Amino acid sequence: MQAAASAEAAGGRLARLHSNLCPPCAPAPAAAMVGHDGTSDLKYSQVNPRPLPDWSAAERATHERLMRRCFELARQAVDNGNCPYAGLLATAVNADGSGGEIVLEHCNGVYGKDGPGQYLGTPGRPDLTDHGEAGAIRAASALLPHDQLATLSLYTSTEPCAMCSTAIFWAGCPKMIYGTAGPARGALGNMDGYKDIESPYSGNYGIVCAPAAMGGRGIDSWRVLDGIPNALGETRTVIGPLLPEEGIDTHYYKEYWGVAKPAPDVETRWGVPVTALDGSFS
Ligand SMILES: [Zn+2]
């Protein structure tokens, strides 16, 4: 009886996520959320995250400082006319909170310095791959030897896309720490501009990382990175969401996706109105 109820709840979550990611499609039928490793596709999600590491208060404070810097940079990206994303590379953080020195920062620069008018036909062309994380790694690759790059942690305001996850893989970063979850988790599902076609180039990105049970390809950052050793023998670890309430605020900044931040009297979870979550996330 309990198993049946839980399967029904899982079906509800799937249906809701699917409708967020692929509005024209009919809701997905109830299906087991089992990933390639036999575990739930959503077990590490913002909805039901793996617990954060057992950091000391001092270490956690340093990670949070670096993440808040990512959020600041994501807003700066919007101010520059780009998408609300940014990443940075920093040295490892020690248990006493020392370390965590920023080596390189990168704001999303898809539309260039002059903003989104570019893809609408004004002079200049966008760099469709200039995301916060991939951009940071590309720049760092030109500056640092690989064995040094492979010791740095990558922080990013929002869980990275498949391209950036793979760039982080090639860089060998042992830790990838993200602020708020991405489209695979439904965390951005209420952003009208996000679930629709973002630009003539991108299409419905969410379907790339959505679990197979939702008709997606299941290529998310956890699958690309988590648990795989790097060339130095250190196991890559994905950590997040860290400060998701603040992270999702970067997506409301200047109403980038065409959605205003919920009023203070609106009940939210992770910064998203509960009504938008359809009650399925609990
Ligand atoms: Zn990306």
C-alpha cells in the first residue's frame, strides 16, 4: 500500500517536471525513476539533495563566500546583457576555512558585451558556448598547467549544463559546487522564459538533462562528474545545491526570464512558489 502511494507520488513529480520541461507534450506516465546506477534520477536534486559534506563552520563559511561571489557575478552577467550565470575557479578550502583563493572568474558572455541584441541581427555574433563554467576553464587552461588546474574547485551559480559539466570533467576539477539546481531538477521550471525556447539557437535545453523516464537524455552534471577519479587519482565530487534560495534569486534578477520574484507573502520552497511546484515537491 505504501509502495503504491510512493509510486504515485513519483509519477506526480515526473508529470510535473515533464510539463515544466516540455510544455507541448502530454504528461509522462508514472514510471520508476531509476538511473543507470540503479538509483533514483532525482536523488541528488534540489528537491531531495544529497546532504552537504560535513564541513566545519569555518570551511562552510568559505564555500558560501565563494558561492555568493558567483551569485554576484551572475547578476553582473545580466547587467552586461547576458544570461544569469557565472562560475569561478578557486584553490581547495581547508577544514579551518583557509584556502579558497579565487584564481579566475567568468560571467556568462553568450551575447557578448553588447547584450542580447546581437542574436537578433545587430552587428557581432554571439558565442553560444561562452557559459560561466566553460569560459572559466577555457581561460584557465591558457594560463595554468593541467596538473594545477586539476587541483582547483569549480563554483557555479546554477548547476552546469552538459557542455560545461564535460568541460569541468576535462579540466579534472575534483570538486564542482553549484548554488541552485538546474532545469533537470525542475528548479527553474516556473521560469516562463526558461521552459520555452530561449533563443533561436538553444531550443528546449531541459530535455537534454531530463531523466530518460521523462523522455530526456539524462545528461546532467552528476552523471558526467560525480564519483569519477581525475588524472591525479582524486575522485570528482559534485556538491550542491549550496544556498539555493539565494541562487534562484539570480534568475529573478531584473526578471530575466520574464517572471517576477514572488511577493513576501507567497509561500515558496527554494525560492519557487509552492503553487508553481504543483504540490508535488515535498
Ligand atoms: Zn553551460
